[in-house]
Amino acid sequence: MGEEKRASEVAYDAILDQIISLKLAPGSVLNEHATANELELGRMPVREAIARLATDRFVTVLPRRGAIVAPLGLDDVLDMFEAREAIECGVAYIVARTATAEDLATFRTLVEAADRQRAGTNYENFLRDDHAIHAFLVHMVRNPLLQDAADRLLLHNIRFWRMYWSSRPAQPSTMMSHAPLVAALEAHDSSAAAKAMREHLAASRQLVQASF
């Protein structure tokens, strides 16, 4: 039983990585037998992994047609932004009150690294650094339940932005800075921190809506 569980975890992580990296594009069919062969696993752990990915909304199961990688339409993306606003603005509000000096120094370093990437044209480097910012912000709350939900949401986010920039030139104006959030957190101003995050997400959402 333990070995089977470990195999399903291996399958989950491997398929998720292919989805997040866009190796499996939105709408791609997930062939259970072919995936099991590719991963050198049995079909049962792959089936369990696909079921879990469906629960996490990375996969859509179609009656009598099997499973596909979840599409990314405008409604899906707007739902993602709504969920991010609900979680991340609250996180920013809490962190402004509770963050340690060490946390804030690390956070500033992450934001400065992402800002350096904004000057270039490699969106993948910026995405990596921006993801680290959002993930560390949630980590600063030190709430495992909140972190699990946010980590999954941020994986949906990075999948979307990879798809977005794969067909568009990367520009500093579309790779947005978190400098206002850093200032608010360092001032321990909860309202300003929540506002900075809300404005950051609103600007990103507006960019996306214009592209659709």
C-alpha cells in the first residue's frame, strides 16, 4: 500500500510538471496507458494521479472521453485572479504585521532579483523569480493550510503566464514590479500592503483582459 502511494505521488509530480511547463498544453489528451509507459509506472498510480490532478483543477475529466489538460479560457483566468485577490491581499495584510526583519530582508532580495529580470527579455527567468516572491510571501504567514491552497493556486498562475508570454514579446511594462509592496511591508502598514497587492493583481488582470 505504501509503495503504491509513493508511485501515485511520483506520477502526480511528473504529470503536473509537464502541465505547468506546457509540455502538455491546455486541451491535450492524457492517455493513461501511454503515460504509465512513459513514467515506467503501473496504470493504477497514473489513474490515481490523474484523479488528484482533476481535483486540483489541472485536469478535466470528460465523460466517456477520458481526461484532458484543463483549458485556459478567459473565465478560467478571471476565476484565478479572483482567488488570488482573496488570498494574497489577505496574506499581505497579515504579513505587514507579523513579518520579521529577516523575512523582510529576504523578501526585498527576491523582489530586487525579479526587477533585474524585468530589464531583460527572458520571461522564464522573470516568471521563476516572480513565483518565488509570491510563494515566499505566503510562507511568511506560516499557516500550512493557507500555504497549501496558495501554492496550488500559484502553480495555476505560472502555467497561465507561460502560455501568455509564449506568444508575446516580454516587456518591462508587462512584467510588473513589487516595489510598492516591499515599501508597505517594511513600513508594517497592513492597509497599504493589501492595497499594493490588489493594485498589482488589478493591473495584471487588465493586461490579460485586453489580450483576450
